[in-house]
Amino acid sequence: MARHVSCDDIRTRFSHAMSDMYRSEVPQYGTLLKLVADINAQTLYHDARGKAALTDRSGSEMARIEIERHGAIRLGKAQELDTMRRVFAVMGMSPVGYYDLAPAGMPVHATAFRPVDDDALALNPFRVFTSLLRLELIEDEALRERAADILEQRQIFTDRLLSLLDTFDEQGGLDDDDATAFVIEALETFRWHSHATVDAKTYHAFHQAHRLIADVVCFHGPHINHLTPRTLDIDATQQAMPEWGIAPKATIEGPPRRDCPILLRQTSFKALEEPILFPAADGEGRGEQSGTHTARFGEIEQRGAALTRRGRKLYDELLAASREVTHGLEGETQQKALREAFRDFPDDEATLRREGLAWFEYQLSDGANGFEAQSLPSERGALVEALIEQGVMQARPITYEDFLPVSAAGIFRSNLGDGGAQHYAATDSRADFETALGTTVEDEFALYERRSERSLTACLEQLGLSPAA
Ligand code: OOG
Ligand code: NI
């Protein structure tokens, strides 16, 4: 039997193909890639911050940074999400985390498909933030039913892709020809279609209810709406954007700039107003009507350390509290107020580790033999600190691989324009999402914890110390 191509390989082929497609569809994305490459090179050259911005200064993260991207799509119905899960499974990507955007006024909930194993992440951490429209949040009953009917009729996957998914499930993999076909066919689902599937009147009715609804319901498929490269210095990139002819949104989402970067900082450039065509009402293709649609944009991100539940709680609290002082501020003034609001969040690695605020992974130092086992404490935390102090073991922060709901809402909003958001009552819809998905989403905290534990256990075993404690 022909050999199977690894899921990691298929993911990398696909992410390159997607990046090429998006660059030709949205030329500003190509400009953004150049700018980010430029800033990253400069940052690494001037060292300190650049290397500090990569949690793994030893190399594997340096290697992945150039190809690292995340994208986003918005799906319309449960069946689409379920099949999309199978598509991403072929690329070694699993659903991680649940993001409810309703409290932020977006009628969607979401997960992030991404690789979860250390090796796969090191090779290519390609992620896709995948939202599902919540039709039940459309208040007008007639409009809600209309949306459901339209979505019911569409098929966003090609027949060939569906049969390749069956092949993958039956054979447990794809051979080289099938993998090539898979990439080509899967790409079709993410392609932009300038023809709307509904007439202008219907489009405007959905648009009126919520711009997001029009974006999801009125097209042939869930066009990829942005692809995001990872920058090592988001402040410098944001600042340079206008010189490169790119207009960024006014504020950077997420935590402030720090010596030890945490979580995720993001900013985007405004969605383009693109020409679209509405089918003629006479059904004969005569008298197509032209219009415009804004959906696709560009974004950059800077990633820092993953936080523990405790660290995340502190982050969420400080962020919520910061609202009062940052409200209405923009640019550097906003960032300054945000930094001030975060001054109680420790900003050195040792404190983040000792206080259990961020996740770390461990490795033995070169020539880590000469340590004094007798004088070591038995309590786990004290043992870790003693080994680090003796220079036997090193700790480094684990990179945050996920998203932030408040930031995501800010990114959505910046593309929908003012007045895009609405008020939706908070409901617990995670179970509905998982039913549509056909599985439960993985808990991101558990993934980081496992990674940290695994690395520590390996170190202790190599030192002949009992990993239990
Ligand atoms: C997704 C926005 C969320 C991020 O980086 O937080 C996102 C969307 O607009 O569909 O991509
Ligand atoms: Ni994004």
C-alpha cells in the first residue's frame, strides 16, 4: 500500500497554499507579510527583545515563526462545522477551547482548530479560529427561517473533498496523490466568491439584522477572512503600518507591552470594501446588480507565555478593571494607561513561575550532573526552584497557542464598523456548539499543564529523582 503523507505535512502544504491564495486575493496581506518579515529581522538583529519575545530561545520557535499563521472562518450550520472538523483532522488540527462571542454582541460562538502535540506545534502551529452562526439569535422569525433555508441549500465542500475525507477515515491517512488533491479541494471551501447567492434586498435585510449574518448567509462558502503572521514586535509593526500604506485599527488588543510577554497581543487593518454582484431577480441572469461587501482584512499578532488558570483570572480581572481608565483612549495614550492598569501583574519569569501564574517547561542544563541530591527539598515547587537555583535545570515559558475572547470581539468589531455589535442575552451554549461539532473541545489549560508536567517528569527521571511528590 502506498505510504501515507503525515498530517503535519498536509497542514504545512495547505497553509502555504492558503497563504498564496490569500495574497493574490488581498494584495495588502502580501505587503503585511513583507513588513512583518522586515520587523522580525530587525528585532532579532537588535536581539534582546526579539529573542525574549520567543519563549523558546533555543531555536524551534525561531524556525516556525516565518510560516506561523492563523486564519478565521465563519460557518452557517452544524453540518458544516462537523465536516470542517473532519477536514482539519486530516491536517492534524483539533478543536481547542470554546469562545462565546454573544456577550460581546456577535451572534456566533467558536473554537480554534490547531495542532496540540509539542512536535506538531514546533513544525507548524497553523490555527483557524472557526465560528458558527447562532441563528437562534436572529430575532425576526421570518428572517431567521429565511437564513436557515438558504443555508440548508448550500454545500460548501466539493464532492471530491467529501470522498477524500471518507478515504482518510477508512485508511487512516492519505497517500501523496490524495494529499495533493485534498489541498486543492479543501482550498475551494475557503475561496472568495464575488457573487452573492441572494438578491440585494435579501442581503440588505440580513445586513440590517447584523453584518455578520449577511457575511455568513449570503455567499457560497466561508471565505477565509484574514490570515495573521506573527510579529516579534507588534508596537513597531503597528507604528510602521501607515508608512507601508496600511491603515491599522487604533488600539492593540490584549495585554500591554511587557518585559515578559504574556498571552496574545493583536491588531488589524480595516476590512476592504469589495465589489460584489447580486443575482438578477428575473432568474435568467439578466440585470445583475452590483454592490459592496466588507469582510476581509489583515491582522498581526505577538505571542507570549501561556497563563495558568490563576494567571488568566488575574489577567481577566485587570483587563476588566482597565476599561475604566482606557475608555475612549487610543494609540500610545491607551497603551500607557493599560500598562499602568497591569502594574500588579508580575513581570519577571521567576515570579510568574513561583506564583503559578504562567506555564513553564523544563529542560536539563548542559552537564547537569553535579547536583546535590541530599540537600534537595521534597516538596515539588521547592524542588523545582532548588534545581533551577543550582543551575541543574532551566525553565522557559510555554507559548500561548490560543485566542482571547475579548480581543477576538475587538477584532470582529473593528471590521464590522461602529454600530455592528448588538446586545444578546448571555446563554450557556457550549453544549450546543459541541453537539454541532460532533465532539467536545479540548481544554487549553489541561494541554499546557500536561506539557509542563511531561517536561518536568522527564527532567526528574533523568536526574534519578522520583517524579512523584
Ligand atoms: C474572527 C475574529 C477572531 C482573532 O484573532 O481573535 C480572530 C473573525 O473575524 O471571524 O481571528
Ligand atoms: Ni485573527
